[in-house]
Amino acid sequence: MTLPSSKNDIHMPSLTFLALNNNSINIDFSFDKAIFPNINDLLLNGNTIRSFPDKSLKDTLIKLGVARCNLLSIPAYISDFRKLIYLDARDNNITKVDDSLQSLIEENNVENYFTGNQVCNSDQSASEALDCGEVCNKYCSSRNHKDDNCNYDCNSKVCDFDGGDCR
């Protein structure tokens, strides 16, 4: 899979959902409002991202998946993403999560996943705010099943066939 190398090659004003999950590709451009002015769900899990989604997405982004993206940190500006309700940052090498992001997670009751990061072992206060528990497999995006939609990444015996949604 090849993605455009220049953001001048991309403009998707109507796109609200983008899932590039588990392609093991290098994503070299920045996700920002100029390219994706209405993006709500941005799922980049299982790829290498060179730059974190831009702060200009703070008014639109609701769900963000950056699990297994070789991240060392999450920028503090993510705490300005007041609409955020889902953040999957599992299996990176994140050692610290900003206090303001922890506050946003608590205030918005953000469904969040941080297992597989150093922050879960080294920062006691962060591990209280962050969900450091395992999910049924590394590709399943949530522990919250039973939404009457079959999430194929959770369609396995160990994930109870997405809580029964895939039967």
C-alpha cells in the first residue's frame, strides 16, 4: 500500500472516518484540518506514523487509534481535544502521559487503552487514570462489546465473538 507523500496531493473535506489499521506502512504526512476538515474517527493502529495528528483536529476528532505506531509520547495538546471519547494507544513505548490528558480522560470518561506502555508500570498516578488492562487480543479495538455490530477484529473465541455480535 502506498499513500501520497505530499499533503498537497490530498484534500478530503467530506471524510469523517478513516481506518488504515494494521498495514505496517510508514505514514509520512501529518493529519490536519487542511486535509481532513471533518474527520471524526482516525484509526492508524499498526503503522508507523512520523508525526502525531495535528492539534488543528481538536474540534472534530472523536476517536483516535494509535496502537502499535512506535510512539514514544502523546503530545500535551491532545488534552485540548474536548470531543475525544476514545483513545487507543496500546503497545507503544510511551513513558509519560501529561496530567492534562489524564484529566480529560477522567472528565470525558474517555474509553482508553494503554496496556503495553512503560507508563503503566512506572507512573502510579497515570496508571490510575489510564486503562492499562489487557483487551482480548491486540487487534480488537474495545472491551465494550454488545453494540449489535460485528467488529471482525474481535470475532474470535477469546473475544467471545465480539460479545456475541458476530454469531
